[in-house]
Amino acid sequence: MQKWIVAVLALLLIIVMPLIFIGKADAIPAFTRQHKTECSTCHTIYPELNEYGQAFLKNGYVYSTRGQKGTGAPGPAGKDAGGPSQTEKSDTSEGVLLSGIPGWLPLSLTANQSISYNSRPVDGDELDFATRSLLLEAGGSFRDLAGFYGTFDLFTHASNNSQSDDDRLRELFLIWRHLFKTPVNVKFGKFEPRLSLWKKSDKVIATSFATNSYKVGDVTSLSLESPQDALEANAVVGKRVFAAAGVVDRKGQNSKYGYGHLSIKLGGADFLGNEPEMDLETESLWDYLSLTLATYGYAGRAEDPFGSSLRSDFYRVGGDMDLQYKRLRLRFSGVTGRDDNPAFLVPADLKESLVFSSEVEYLLGSPVNVIGLFRYEYQDSGSGIIRRYIPAVAYAPLQNVKLALQYNYEAAPLTINRVALLDLMFSF
């Protein structure tokens, strides 16, 4: 079996080697086509966001020219955000510009193909080639007044005939920017509520942080990264403070739950994408250091989907830290929570959870765009302690193509799982 693994990896290496020597990487997904920029404007290695990508996300998918009039050079929406660049004007009719309708079809396709090796598979399939997905994504803005985003699951290996269209529609939301000329943005639709600093897709490997993905119970439990029908208000305050609050209407539940998020950024570009002032004569550690701190929480009541009068009150409280120094990045996330009766049992079975994740990564950068990382996770969700050790490496031969290799070592109460995963993702 090991010989087969070596042969497969060697074959894949031969396939991707020609990509290594391509000189210029031309990124082509929807946002890059609209703003005529490269993927590296917003990403370290796709799809992980850098600080300008975070600013673009927080400002409703609106870009400015960073003060470079007539250059068409896009940047995150800052104080001077408004109309399109000169390049965009030359490519779009005046009528379309005035209406705010995009002059291009804002669509992208993202494909993913994975190969996994599990020494102790439940289904007996040690080497699995069949994990794949194809997503249709749409996103953009109507001038600087509103932003929109949607993701539809065209196909995944896990999909079956019982999957509803609502399940396939992962995200679909509209952002009304600067409501009545205030800093407040209103977000409505199906999306990941703003809790953690990082979205589900904001990472270079396929495995989510345990703090974002863990669940308690099997009936109505949800994770921090679960897309929900929600209404959210958020705002950037004083350029370096971001606040969000919202309410979620869960499918099949009459009760609602509320959530809140507060983050602050020290150093680096602010939440509007403005770069810090630097003394060109004297170099300092603080010129290259940025620190983002966040706290968040949500609380609500889950109802028994089988119709009994049993309820389960729950809450989660967490905090994140994102530290960057040049090409080094350190992330830490911790969550604690309580579920009164997540399984709706008599007598009630209370569960308390404590989960934290830590990750260090280093970007080699041009001419070889490689990230090496190591993640450690501790998870106690009420059913025993799980520890995970995940070394990984990700490589981008093109700005819209990523190849990642990771090894998951998981020590659970009754077993030890070892899984190797080779993942190829590309977007166009």
C-alpha cells in the first residue's frame, strides 16, 4: 500500500511541475476580473485572506483606488471609496454605471479534488480518490451602496438525492452599506454570522479550526461557522475597531438567538485598508507588526425537533488573536460554552465545552509561494477530550490554484486516527 501512495504522489508531482515554471500568475475569479487586480491583493495563498482581503470583506466588497487617481489600482474601501476606477469607466457604458448594475457577469467556479489516506477507515477504504466538489460563486457591489455574495453547491461527493436546494445554497446575502450615511452596514440573508475572526474558507488547508467547527450533541447543535438565516448590523468605528451584532432564525426552530462580535486591530493596515505611516529613515519592529484581538458570544434556546416540550438553553463565549510579523503569522482561538440539555433527555444531560486552537504559519513568498504551518487543537465538548496535531504545507503555482498536503494526528478517548490529505483547489 505504501508503494501505491508513493506512486500516486509522484504522478501528481509530475502533473504540477510544469506549473511551477510559469512566470506570471494571472488570477481570474470574479473579484479580480471586476477590479482588474491580482488574487494576491487580498490573499496570502488563496483562499486565505490577508489584511486587505479582510478590509474588503468588512466593507461590503467595495474597493477604492487608494488615492491613485486614474490608475485603476484597486484597494479596500476606505475614506475615499466611491465611484469606479478610470479603467472600469472605459470598459462600461455610462448607463450601466449610473444604474449601479455590474457591467460584467460576477460569477466564478471553484473546484476541489482531494485524495485521503486513512490507516483505520470506518468504511474500509484506506485510499480515497473520490472526494470532490464544484461551487458556483457570485459576488460584487452595486456601486458603493450595496454588496452581495452567494455560494451554491453544484456538486460534492457527499451530496445525495435527499439534499435540498436550501442545503446546497451555502450563502446568499445582501449588504446595505453606510445606512442613512452612517458607518453602519446592514447584512441580511444566509451567511456565517460574524463571530470568529476567520470564515470557514479563510484558511489554506481543508480542515477548519476546531473552535469554529465543533458541535455539542447530534440533534439541533450548530457550529460557529454554520451558515444561518440572519440579520446583522456591523460597522468599522475609528478605523481600527469593528463591531457586529445580529439575530439568527434557525430552520425548524421558533426561537431566535442573538450574537455579538467586537475586534480591535493594532498596527498594520486598518479595517478600512489604509496603510500605516512609516518612517523611511528609521526602521522599527512596529513597522511590520500587526495584532488583531476579538471577543464574541451568542446565546439562545434550542427546541426539540420531535415535538416534545423539552428545551436546551445554550451559550458560547470566545476570543481570537491574529498576530502577524512580516511573513510569520500566529493565530489562537478559544471557546467555552454550556448546553443545558442538547440531546433533549429526561433527566437533562448538561454539557459544558472548552475548545482552543493554535496555529503558526510562515509564508516563503515569491518566487516560490509556499506556506508551512503547524496546528494544535484541544477539544472537550462534553464527550471526552480530543487532541489534534496537524502539520501541513500549501503551494500556489498560480494565484488561483492551490495544492495542499496535510497530516492529521488525532488522539481521541478510544482511538487514535491518522489521516493524510492531498488537496487540489482552483478557481476561475
